[in-house]
Amino acid sequence: FFRGLLVLLFPLERGTPVLLFSSEVSMDGSFVLVEPVEEPEPEVVRAFLQPGFELSAFMSKMFSQLETYEVQKERLSSGLRYIEKQLHAEVSLHHEDLMTQVKSLRDIEQKLGSVKSGIGSLQVSLKRLKHTIHEPHQTVQGRVVQLKNMWQTAELLRRLQRFLALVAKLREQEQQSNSSNASGVAASGGSAAAVPQPGAAVPLDLPKAAKNLREIEAIAEEVDLKGIDLVDREAEWLQQTTRSVRQRANELLKTGLEQQNQADVGVALQTFHNLECLPTIVKDFLERRRKEVRA
């Protein structure tokens, strides 16, 4: 331990003579310095301290020398003894500082042990807290999902109720229109081909029917009602009614312009406005009139 610590704290400088101390160990285990001894650095040690030292090159150089194995071994052994004396001198010189640092390290280790124990207790408390709040959290999360699904269902039912109410209004208007047509045929002597006179009231309230149809389309755009039997049964009839309203509004606009009947033109334009297609209808109508004039 002391050797590793000394290498970090007191690095050796190459080519510097080292002042060594003779020491003895007292009865209580402490070092007692006796007298300094100065010893020159061996050549073999200087070789190890050279920058860019390579072991293979060093070994090749040793084997290339005309020396016996014992001589080379003794040279290396003397270097090792010199290094051991250096280490011993450094430890003796800085013994008190080293002991203080070792004591500090022990204190730090004790404090780290206390911190680790506290962290362990905290982890146990966190696990206990997690287990305590996990079940209520799952319950609340499940209730939130249920509430969300119930809200979506209530919103769908509200839109479906409005859809059915608008369809009922349209059917009621259609029945009133059929009753008016039947009354008109009876008044004209039973001829079903009777044509209403200019300025006569339109049996079906086209603007109101157009408004209801557009609101039904808006509901279908906001919420997907496909797959519901009540909606699917009315889909084909709604398409026919929409085509019929558009066709009658076009005819009313055409005859109103030809006969200069402002009431019929106003009803037709209001119908297209409620269907939110007035700009397109007016543009197409003007384009047809322009072509007719040029022809």
C-alpha cells in the first residue's frame, strides 16, 4: 500500500542523488530516523528512467554484453536494493503525513459506509412508497379511462339524438309537402300533372329542409355514425332528399329568373346558402348563362 501511494505522491526524478535515512522501528511500531546516508544512483536504474524506455531493447543490450549471468543479476539486484532504499527513505521521511492520510482514508471509508447505509434505507423506503401508491394509482387511472369512454359515449348519443331529431323534422316536412301536393291535385280536378302558377308557394319549405340537411351533414363529419342501424337505415333516404332539394332549388331559381319572380329567386338562393354551396351554384349558373348568350 505504501509503495503504491509513494509512487503517486513522490515521483522519482531521473539523475537526482537520493538522500537515504537509516531507521529503526521502535517498540510502538513507529519509525525512528537515525542518520542520513547519501548513495549515488546506479546506472541500471538510470536506464529504466530514460524517456521512451523499451524492455525488449534493454534486454537485447544486456544479452549483447560480454558479461556473465551472475554479473548481470548482481547489477539488477543492486538496482532493486537501491530502489528499496529510496522507498524506505521516502516512507521514513513522510511517515507522519502518510499516517495522517491513511487515517483520513479510514474516516472517509466510514463516512462512505454511512452514506451507503442511508442510500439503502432510502431505496427500501422508496420501494415501500411505490408499493403503497401503485394500487391507488392504477385505480384512478382505470376510473379516468372509464370517464373518458363514458364522455365519448354521451357525446355520441347526443349527436345521434340530434341526428334523429333532424331526420324526424325532414320526414314531417316531407309529409306536409305530400299532403299539400295531394290537396293541389284534388283542387285542380284530379290532374297530377298540374303545374303551380308563378308566385305560388312551394309546398316543401326548401330553406328549412336545406338547413336541416346541412346540419345532418355536419354531424356526420364530426362523429362517425356509420355502423349504427338507426343511421344506416336513413342514409339512402337522406341522399335522395338532398338531391331532391338541390334539384327543386335549381328549378325554382331558373323559373324565378325567367319569370322575374323575386320571391322564388330568394327562396332558391336561401336554400343554397343553407346548404353552404351558394358561391359555387351562382358561379356555375352565371357560366351557363354566359354560354347561352354567346350561343
